[in-house]
Amino acid sequence: MRAAAFPTAAGQLLDVTRLRLERALGQRVRYRYVQPRVLREGEAFRIESPCCSRNVDPAGGVIDIALLQPCSSSGSGSGTPRPHGWQLHARDHARAAWVLRHEGAPLDELLDLLCVDADRVFWP
């Protein structure tokens, strides 16, 4: 019975994380007038948004902005993966590929980078 409870707890934790991401994105600096979406993909979260700058999609369609994935490292000799920060990927639209930008950082730190985006890495 305990094994069945874990997926539910893990799913609830991921749902809370998704809400946390949505709340943080509401405080972003760039393109505050559009509503990005946070989509859960397994344990990862993909953020997409209308393309306001028209740099990527001249028609202003929805584009990928970022991908957040939990990192894992092997536990102390147990061989069991344990969470070890997060990875933040930016979308390379020209190559249609995700590019790792930051790894092993706390989620709050990565959300700050994503929401400020001074170098326009995530919000082109």
C-alpha cells in the first residue's frame, strides 16, 4: 500500500512545483503582457509563450522558452538517485534543440535567471 502512495505524493509535489513556476513567471521582467504556459513533461517542466518580439516567429505563434529538469546524482553509495538541484535549458530555435545553460542550482536561483533574462537567452 505504501508503494501506491509514493506516486501520488510525487505527483502532488510536481503539481506544487508547477504552481510555483507559474507564480514566478508572473514576476518576470520581459514580455509581462503575455501569458506563458508551464507544461509538465514527466518530472520536467517546459515553458512556452507567444512570441511577442516576432524574432523567432514573425506571426507571433507560441514558442518554447525554457525547460527545467531536476538533476539527480547517485546517493552515498546506495546507487539510488537523489535530487541534486535543477537544470535550466534554453531553446535554440535555429537548431530546434534544447541547450543546457545552468545545472545543479536551486530552483529559486534558476527562476531568477529565467525571469530577469538580461541577455535575452530565454525570451528572445
